[in-house]
Amino acid sequence: MLRLCYSPFDCCFRRRVGGSDSLLWHTDLKPHFSGDFSIAVAQANNSLEDQSQVFTSPSATYIGVYDGHGGPEASRFVNKRLLPYLHKFVSEQGGLSVDVIKKAFSATEEEFLHLVKLSLPVSPQIASVGSCCLLGAISNNVLYVANLGDSRAVLGRRDTESKNSPVVALRLSTDHNVADEEVRREVEALHPDDSHIVVYTRGVWRIKGIIQVSRSIGDVYLKRPDFFRDPVFQQFATPIPLKRPVMTAEPSVIIRELETEDLFLIFASDGLWEQLSDEAAVEIVFKYPRAGIAKRLVRAALQEAAKKREMRYDDIKKIDKGIRRHFHDDITVIVIYLDHHDSSSSNGRFKQSAVGCTTAPIDIFSLNADEAEKSMLGAMA
């Protein structure tokens, strides 16, 4: 009841306290086995569609960024299921490998497909919900990066030869987005009998005029023609004839042995990369202190989004969720510092909390609304 009484004043209250952004969440700095990490998330959609997590242990660090579309259901599902599957297959096969990672992606996709089948009669839109999926895994000084969609991993690497900058940006993931000509050709080559497999509409290239990314978890109706032909789903969506799947859940995977020149990694949803170049993001991380670095990147992106509209970031902070999506996307940033400790002298701070998982909130607005309400009630007590 109290929540109903105070909810009309929540936004005003939050903005009045320090002028903070009620749609921004961050954790400044935490240890992992070979360095520190920082996370920040900015919400733009009515329901936050970005989900993210960092799992830490004495021998491995796992990083996940999951950017949903069509709704938050797929990204939330991946946030719960991908890492448990990864742990399962790592245990069964005795360590990390490309095969283990691909099995974890496949198992997650299959379980979500099963959920869609069960949910279709009461919630047909679930067949059109999907998520990009970016996974990083560090173990034994080897980095694996696997991805579906257009979230991106970028390495900041010391450059001793360049006169312009002491650090260079190296992209480690492939953007599976048909805005890229190479990805368009890849999709077109798989569908030689469909001259309209990729079309330019509403200012961007889209597969069947619907979606920009070519790989994802979910989006079942674009992978399983039987779902698209289902009468229940056809009541929800405009029919588009499909002869075969037009998307896949097969991830791109790269392996890199980490070197002393490798300084840090940036894992982020495309909300960041729509505003900042790889080079600009790496320069910011290299230039500024570690604490709060992910939040600094998010704010830099928001400032760029504001500049495009000839606004100030302070103006964007006043815009509510949902409406704010017209100014920028949900933004998730995880920065992983690589300090290259020997196993015999690993991070002492990390030993105190050997195993843990840091997960960003499911919804930033709801979290901050709850905190504001508690503060208000405390002040009135």
C-alpha cells in the first residue's frame, strides 16, 4: 500500500538526491583471480533487455553479456542457464574447450526452445523473443570469446611501437549483424533462392525485413518454420513464408593465449558500440583510474547520445524508461583488467572470496525505485 502511495513521487525523489541517474547501476571494482573487474548498466527500455554476469573462482573467470530483443525473456533465461551448462560440460570433459563452449550454447538454445513450446498456447509472442549472447572465459592464461549477435569484446593491448598512443584496440568478436557487408553476403549465400532474404528497411539492413542480427539464442520463429506456421503464432504475427531457418545459434569462437602486453578487456552490448568506437573505449579505460571505469564508459556513451540530439547528459537523465529508448539502447559494460599474476602469487584480495558470481540487476528502474522508497520511509521514520 505504501508503495502505491509513494510511487508517483519516486522519480522526483531520486532526481533530487544528487541528481543521480535512476536508470544507471554500477559496481565500481571487484577482484577476480588475475586482476579486477567493473560493471555498469544503463536502462532505456521499459523492461531492461540487457542481462550480464561475472563468475569468479581461483582458476577461472567467466563473463557474460546478453542483449535481448523483442522482450527480456530470452536474455534473462540465458543469464540463468548458460553458465551452469558451461560448468557442467567443463566438469564432464575436464576443462574448457571450443567444443565445451559450443555444447553450452546448444544446450541453452534447446532448453529455451522447449520453454517456447510449452509457453506458446498462452504466450505466443515468446516465439519472437531472442537474445544476443557474448561469453568470455579465462583459464590457464587462455582467453575464449564466443558470441552470437552484435555484442562485442575488445582487448586493450600495450603498443610499444606506436608514436600516437601507448595502447591499441583489438576486436576479439565478430558482429553478426547484416549492417556488415560480409555478414549480408554470408546470409545471402545460405539462401540463394531468396532474393529478399536481406532487405533495407527503416534505415537499416534486416533479415526478411525483421531483424538485424543473424545469430542468437531464441527467435524461434525465424529458426523453425513449423513454429511460424503454427496457427497460434500466426494470430500474433504477420505471416512471412520461410522455406528454411534464417538464423542460427552457432557461436563464433576465438582462442587467445594472453600476453603481458594484454592489459584489459571490454565486454559490452551494442548499446555502447553504437556510441563509442573500439579505440575511444580503450583510450578511456587506459587513461582513467580503475574504480568506476565501467560507469565512466557508460556515461561517455550517454554523453555521445545526448550530443547527437543537441542535449546534455543531465537532460537525458530526466527521461523515463521506454521513452529513453528513442535516445539510446540499453547499455551494459564489463571491464576485465588482466594483471597476469602467477598461480603461486594470485591476487590476495581474491582469496578472501574464492568463488562468487556478480550479476547485474534484472531491472535497474525497479531496483532504484525500491531503494528510493526505503530511503524516503527511513527519512520519515
